Amino acid sequence: MSPHLFPGTVSCGKYFFCLFMPLSLTMSVMASENSALQEMITPQEIEQIPEPLTLKYALSKASRTASPEIMNYSAQKQMALAEQDLAISELGVFAEINGRLRYVEPSKIVPADETNDSKLSLDIYKRLYDFGRSSANIEASKAHLASVESLYTDYVSKRKVSILQAYFNVLLADLIYNHANEAMSVDYVLLDKVRSRFELQQISDIELLKVENDFRESRRERTRALSDQRLTRHRLAQLISPGQLSVKLNKPNLEQLHSLSVSRELKDIEQLYEIAYEQNPRLISSEHQLESVRLKLTAFQAEKYPVISAHLQAADYARELGSSDKYRAGIQIRVPLYQAGQENARIKRATGKIIQLEAEKLQTQYDLEQQILELWLKISDLKQQYSDPDFTMDYRDLYLERSRALYELEVTSDLGDAMVELSQAQLFKAQTFFELAVSWAKLDSLLGNLMNYYE
């Protein structure tokens, strides 16, 4: 800027310092925030999972920050915090540099004859009172933040359910593969015997074809079971540590984990409803969201009232006139008279949003009751079912022992069939037990429990 444009430009330099100093500080803060955000988003160094993998370790990864659910929660929380900062800033201090470059032809009645009418000023504003509008916006932003934070338990608990289900699916896939492998081995032995008898012309080709078809089907089942082993391990790896497939998993002793075992007592359905009404994260979040919109409605209604603000100004002028005050301080009152219906539109929109959220909350409650009832009935059936296979297992154990004895005496050769029967019974019992544990976890998630099963 040329000196002749601003006589006394040196005195104006302090205002440019005031301009660039806050700007440099703001850029520094933004850079630090971006760095922190980058560290949060950038995947951390891959942690080697234990081998064999344990259920305790798998569940400990439920709150893994790199998971899509937790990243989504973090994003929602950051936006809610930003909304809160914006609401708080309404009552803050606003400072700005205002300048103008202006050439004028002075009037003959004006004593000064300078043509340079430029100006540089520092203006500071502070809202003093707005009839509760700002405070309502601040409280609304806090309620919105609370609605987001209350969902963290829901995100983590649902991930624990998913991890638990994926872990058990791997164990079941291994059992199914063992069962399919035994069945294929038995069918192969039978096929070998039938082929020998066919060569001796003791059976027809139709009987041979039937046994061959049975063997091919059991072989296909084994191939499918082998694929399921890979697929279930990949799903588990996605949940706890992408890119690392577990070769071996420890089977948890769920009998000692009371929260997931058959020994846990099932409360009455009405008791479960009451617990869910008070602790379910989705219901709590809905209530906070309703509170937030109601407070927003209060803020919109307050837009019809005046806003009182303080204004301070320090200015420097290129030409001195009677109105060229170096410093000014005053109170400004802004009274809205007509806003083209904008305030009424905001009120109507907020009112409609409240009705929508109330309907969504009611639907959430209905869905919650339905899910709890379904789980309550399922857990009751599984607890009863779990006690039934014990006799079957004992019978099949005895059948296996009898088959082994007869096999050793060369009276019969159905040992393979007995082993298949036993593995089928073990698979059925494991399926029942795992399904019961997952059902308990789903119920705990709906009830808003922390699900700290290993603490």
C-alpha cells in the first residue's frame, strides 16, 4: 500500500497485526486438529493376533477404533461437538478488521479538501442478551451430543454380538467339516466294498450307481464345509483384525461364563421390558434427540424478540472530519419487525420434526418389545433343548462303544456309522450351546448392558 494513500500508515500497522495474529493462530489450531484427525483415521500398526485365538481376545476388539461402526460414531460425535461449539460461539466475542479505499470530490461546504477518504477500523461485537435464543441453542447442541454419545454402548454391544456370532461360526464350521469328512470316509469305505462285490457280480450296477452317487454327494458336502471354514474365518478377521485369518480357535468354556451359559436365570418378560425402557441406548438417544429439537423450537420462537449487543470500534482515517471518531463504544439493539415468514417456517419445521421423532421413538419401543419377546422365547426353548440331547449323547456314546466291541469281534463293521452319529450329536449340542450364548448376548445388547463377559 502506498504511503501517500494513508497518511500516518505506521499507526495503522497495529491493526494489520491484529488481523494476521488471530489468523496465524487459527491456522495453527486447524493444522493441529487435522494432524490429530489424521492420526485417528490412519490405521494403526497391525497387531498380531494370538495363535490359537481366544474368545476373550476377540471380544476385546469390539471397540477397535478402525472398525466402521466406531468410525461412524466418531464422525457423528465430531459433528455434534462442532454444532455445540457453533452454538456457544453465539455468545462469544467477534472481532473483525474493516477497511475501505475511497476517492472523493469534497463538497465546497466541507472544510477539508482531501480526496482520500480511506478508513481502517477494528470492530468488536459481543451479544449481551437475546431473550434465551443462544442459551436454548447451546442446550439443544448439548442434548444432541448426548444423543450421539448414548449410542456408543449400542455400537460396541452390537459389535460384540457380531464377533461372538462370527467366532462360534468358525467353531461350528470346523465341527461341520469334521462331520462331513467322517461321512465321506464312511461312504468311501462302503463304495470300495460295493465295488469289490460288483466285480464278483454279487450286486447290480444300479446298486453300485446309488452308492457312487451317495459318495459324490458326501464329497460335495465336504468341499462346501471346507469353503465355509475359510469364509467364516475371513468374516471373523474382518471384525477383529482384517487380513489375519486364524488357523486355530480355542473353544471357550461357556459353562464357567455365567452370562452366556445355560445356568443363567431368565427374568420375567415384564421385568426385561422395564429394564430396556430405562437402559436401551436407542431409546435414550431418541429421548435426547427429542429434547434437542424441543430446545431448537424454543430458540426459533425467540427469534421474534430483540437482540442486544455491545460494539467497540477503534478506527484510523485518511482525512479528518467531525464524524471521524478514533474510538467508539455503544449498545446496539436489533428488533426484528418482519422476516418474510422465515421464523414461522422454522417453527413449523421443528414442530414437524418433534412429531416425527416421537413416532420413531414409539416404533423403536415397539420393535424393542418384539425383539425382547422373540429372544425370551428362544432362550426358554434353547434352555429346554439343551437338557434334551444329554440322553442322546449318552446313548450314542454307548452305541459307539458297542460298535467298537463288535468291530473288534468282527461281528459287524458299522463303527464308521457310529462315529458319524456321534459327531452329528456333538455338532447338534454345540449348535444349541452357541445359539444360546449368542441369544443371551443379543438380549444384553437390547437391555443396554455393558457385556463385560470376561471382567
